[in-house]
Amino acid sequence: MDGPVIAYAGPRGEAPPGTEATPVVRARTVMPGLWDSHTHLLGTRPDQFDYAEIAQEHPATRAARSTRSLRRALDAGVTSIRELGGLGLYLAPVVEEGLADGPAIYAAGSVLSTTGGHGDVHSFPVEWVRDTARLGADFRLADGEAECAKVVREQLRRNAKVIKVCASGGVMSVIDDPIHQQFTDRELRTIVEVAGLAERSVAAHCHGKPGIMAALTAGVHTIEHGSYLDDEACAAMRETGAILVPTLTIIREVLDSGRVAPYAARKMAAIAQTHRDNVTRAYEAGVTIAMGSDLGGTGDGTAAWGRNGREIVLLTEIGMTPLAAIEAATATGPATLGRQAPRSGLLAAGYDADVLTVDGDPLADPSLLADPSRIIGVWRAGTRVKDVTPA
């Protein structure tokens, strides 16, 4: 490694002259740092799931909590994240300045939602939601093509690297239905067009097929969740080159916890098996898959940062080989950013010097990557940020 970039990767005997004195680190496995392509830096209290409560806390308080989440990400081997709604835009420069330890953050800014959609806070008066959103909160309501264009430009002005839109209803929101499409076809096309002028891709939260197909027709780059993908939708994803980010972890975490509101528990239970089956369908159909956990919690509570590698194990459970799951968590991650993609996710000259050493062979046992104690070394931009002696 030469500063933040890999200078050479290959047999020691073929290394460039002058590297003989380079310190040697020995480990059973060396691999690229992990990419978690769907995360949220929300800075919640442990086991806090009600967004009406989250929205009433000052962003500075939540940002302070999120610094612990960033550290836990590194300890779990995550060296880059795509942050799709939260405080990532505010925390990214702090990490780049070296004032907080954390992965590289490629943030979306506020999530775009229709009034009454998945990104709305249904228990608030709508005037409160709009006022809160104007302060740069985690969500932004937009209705009509002109307003959609404006709110995309707002995120670009904040230096968002990707745009996040709720193309269907969701699970953790109160009133809407995950199956229903939310933005109109014309609104989605406007969002994609304005983002594309700045070479930004669009990530579309989609559970139901109507939203998935509308988002793909509009030109979104990634489908998040994809619960109701069918053969037609998979074919459309292959044709357009769209990437699926399944987020199996969040569903498992929430169901295992049993600590969510009844409305969310009902919706989660309704989609869980369908989601797993259709992620398998997508993989078998040749859809490109990237790892994304959808984790956003703090501490040791449900959906907390630090368990990001669980997604790799869950991807193998739906049929992916360990190598394919690891590729989804490394080499494919940067591609989720489209034209904003950095040279990352590979052990190759010219790529980010984000590197892991693992106490074991993840190809034989992918669960090693879900156990931060087995990730014994982490380098972020060429600097070692985790150093553990194996037991």
C-alpha cells in the first residue's frame, strides 16, 4: 500500500523494487474491505424504531451517537458505505478530515417521499414534517414534477453522491402499503433526469412490483429490497443493468427482536418469506446483487451497526455461493454509485487501500465475516485502524 492507494498486489517475488523493507503482516486470509451499500446513520437510542420519536431529537445528539456506529462499522470490516437517508452528509467530511474514525461515506442526504408515503412521518401534522425537512432532516416530501426536481437539486447542493427515493410504500411507516407505487411515472423520470445531469444515480426503495417496474422504466440504478420481484421484473433488471440490494438483515433483525410496533410487525411478517424467495429468484435469474444490511441502530440493540456482515451469511442462505456473496460485499459495492463509483472493492493496483485480514477462510465459513472478533486487521485508506491478535 502506498498511502491511501494499493500500489501492488501479487506474488512477493514480483513486487516493485524498493518494497523489500515493507513490514510484513501474516494472516490466513487477506481481502478487500467490505462495502455495505444500504445503511442509515440515524443516531437512534438503542431499540428505538418510532421515527416520530427520532425526528424530535436534535441532529447534533444523533450525530454524536453515530460516531460510535462508524467505529463499529470499521471493527466489522466495513470500510465503505452507501448511506441512504440519515446524517451521512454531515458525518462524511468529519471522517475525511480524520476527526472521526469511520468508513468512507457516500451519502444520499434526505430520502425523497410523496406526502403520505414511506418517508413521511404519518403521526405528525404534515406542516411539521415539511418544516422539519427544510432543516435538512432525513426525509423530504415532494409532490409533482417541479417539486421533485427542486428537492433533488437540494440534495445535490448538499453534495449528495446518490439520490434515494421511495418508489413504493414501506414496512416501518404507519399508513402506506408496501405493495403500492407512490411517485408517479413522470415524477420518477424527473428525479432520475435531474440526478443524471449531475452524474448521480438513483436508489429506489421498492417492495411492490408496480413501484419496481415504474422505477426501472424511469432509469433508477438500484432497487432496494425488491420484495415482490417476479420473473418479468428480474428480466427488466437484467435488461437495464439495475442492481438489487436485498437488505435481508433488517427483516431478520426486526422479526427476531419482536420489539416493533404492531403495524410494522404485521407488514414485516407478510413480506418476509416472499422477500427471501424472490431474492433467490433474482439471483438464479442472473440479476446483479450488492450487499446492503439496512442497519441503522446504535449500541447493542436491534438492527445495530456492527452486525453488517450478517448480510453475507443470509445471502448464502438464499442460494449464493460464499464467493458470490463476498463479491456482492466487495467488488460490486462501488457499482451501486454508478458514475460516482470510486476505484474500490478489489485488491488491485490503483484501488483504495481498504484491506481486511481474517482469522480463517471465509470461503469455507462465511460466518467469519459476521463476527467482528474474527476480523483481526482493518486498513482504511492505507492506515491500520484495527489490530487484533488472534486467540
